Amino acid sequence: MAARDIEVLDKTPASRKLSREDAVRVATDAKAIHVARGKKVAVHDGGKGVSDETLDAMLGSTGNLRSPLVVVGDTVVVGFNESVFEEVFA
């Protein structure tokens, strides 16, 4: 983030687990949700009618929100994929 001069407004420690309810809140406020799992990336629509499929993709096997979670304007990125980060932070 520092390399691109991006200011981090909020950090949540890993010890605070984010649940499905947190995922709903984040997804509802977003227009686009990029979910990265390794090299695979899926783009989902956000908003009030966010699907269970989208929420399930955002959650890990423990039922907690996957990390990292980055919100840039109305775009959400869940998980890490260098190409997605380059696109979103360009």
C-alpha cells in the first residue's frame, strides 16, 4: 500500500474474526466484488440483492470472511491476486 501511496483508513486485527453478517454488510455497500482464490478470480455483483453464492465465495472454510479484505470506493476485493490488486489500485 505504501508503494502506491495508498492511505489505509481501517485495519482489523486477525484476532477479530469477521462473520457472514460482516460479509453481508460489506457486499451490500459494494457494486463489484472480486473474489480471488489463488489464480482464479470471480467477479460478483454487490448491492442489496447480494446472492448466497457471492457470500459463500467471500467466506473461508471456517465461515469467517477471507483475507485480505480491501474496500476501494464501491469495489471490494476478497483474497489476494496480484492482477486484481493492480487493476483496482491503478
